[in-house]
Amino acid sequence: MDISLNNIGKRYRFEWIFRKLNYTFKTGEQYAILGPNGSGKSTLSQIISGHLSPSEGKVTFALNEENIHIDEVFRQVSIAGPYMDVVEEFTLLEMLRFHQQFKPYLHNLQAKDLIDILDFSKSKNKEIRFFSSGMKQRLKLVLAICSNSSLLLLDEPTTNLDSQGVAWYRQLINTYTPNRTLIIASNIEHDYDFCQHQLNVTDWQ
């Protein structure tokens, strides 16, 4: 998916988070959104996803050179971020099957395949509320990265992951993100150091 930001700005009350931001994200490329805490990285990510409207300017989306209406963008987007929740009353298996009803997985993957990718076979019937913070983060990542979507947005993807979890995340990126538009918002270098492009939000403040 291609996304074009045309003079966009976002404000809360009377404070502008960023203004006059022009940028184009191209299909198959990998991008890092950078900036200090509170600079607007997550806000920009949500605008790019179509979940949040800019206060000024315009965002356009295109797939295979055909424009997509904003109301249809969600079908092409997968997101993992601190503001995203999973249904903690579900077991792992129930959560994976529930998610699949709304967004199919890549390469005809099934719930049992994702359990293998997670290496959570012993926890497949455990309610998610009993998962550790690292296990919940892995689940969020696998739901986003393994979903069949053309745009993948990851916000602080290695939060709560140990070194083994970070290596697992990097392998997931290598395996499942080729030919997709990948956008990562983070200040942690190992989250995004493989990205070809960097956008610093402070350049538009």
C-alpha cells in the first residue's frame, strides 16, 4: 500500500503536535518514525492507519495504484501497539481463531501454526489474562505481523520483550514482511535499525 501525507497537522485543543507534514510511504518499503517521548509518533501512526483524522491536510491511500476510500483502509492494515488490547478472557486458541474471523492470516496459516510460531503450545488453553507481559506482547506482534494485510504498523514492538524475544521479533519481520509496507514507531534502535527510511516527527514541529 502507498500512503501520501499532504500538509497534514494534528492538534489537541490549542497545541499543535506537528504541522505541514508531507511524506510518502511506498509499497514494500520499511520506515521508522522517530522522535522523543510525547513527540507524536503514536499519533502519526494512528493517522497513517486511518484510525485518526488529521486536524488539517489530507491522507490518501492507494493499493496497486488504485485509490482506497478511507472507510475501506482498515481491511488492509494490521497494527500492534501499547494502546491495542487483546481479549483477556479468551484462551490463546480462542483469541487466534476470533482474530482470524476478521482478518485472515498470511500463507493460509491457521491458529495451530501461530501457536507453533509463538512456541506457546503449553499455553494454548490458558486465558490470556494469566499471560506475562512479554507473552502478551508476543501475541500482539504475531496477530499483526502474520495477518494478511498490505500495511503493517508497529508501535514500540519490543516493549516487554527480553533478548530472546527481540531475536524472535526480528525473525518474524524477516519472514513475514517482504513486499509489505512496514512502518515502525520507536526510539529503540533494534526495533527499526533494518528500515531503509527514517522520519523524525520533530522535523515538523
